[in-house]
Amino acid sequence: QVQLVESGGGLVQPGGSLRLSCAASGFTFCSHTMSWYRQAAGKERELVASISSAGGSTNYPDSVKGRFTISRDNAKNTVYLQMSSLKTEDTAVYYCHAVGSWGQGTQVTVSS
């Protein structure tokens, strides 16, 4: 079955950086778009980044554009989210998404 396992979350100060990882299994990773979403307390889940199957196309909302970078390693079945210049409003649970499935999420807290 499809498994998506996120890691790399934690507590970081405003202006800091974190790199999230999502290890995927149970499907043909290199054939599918991978995405990162986030959900802050009391808010709806929102897309923060997506990357095409071969990695040639990426997509970001304006709220993270220029600060977040999604990448993938198809040899390792892993997708990454490099987050820089973090803001308090980036605090949320971050989820990996692919082929209609979700990971368990990893908490990112941006606070001084």
C-alpha cells in the first residue's frame, strides 16, 4: 500500500530554515507528481508546493514563493521541501501528498 512518511519538522526561530523530507513507497514514485500541503490550527489545508514526476516543473503559491523550494530524488523515492526565511505564519502541520494519499504530517513551529 501507499506509504508517505514525513520527517524534519521542529521548532525554528523566525528567519530560520528547515528541510522536510517525505519517503514514499507502494507506488511508482518516478511517475507521479508530489506535493506538500500544510494546515495551521483552525485553518484549511493548503498547497505549498508541487513538483512534476521528473522534477522539471514546480508550483508554489505566492505566500511561499521565493522562500520554499521543492525537490525530489527519484532514485531514493524521496521528496524534499527546503524552507527558508521562515515566518511565524508558516507554523503548521506539513503533509506530503501523492496518488490520493497523505502522510501523517510533521509539525513545523516558527517562534522566538
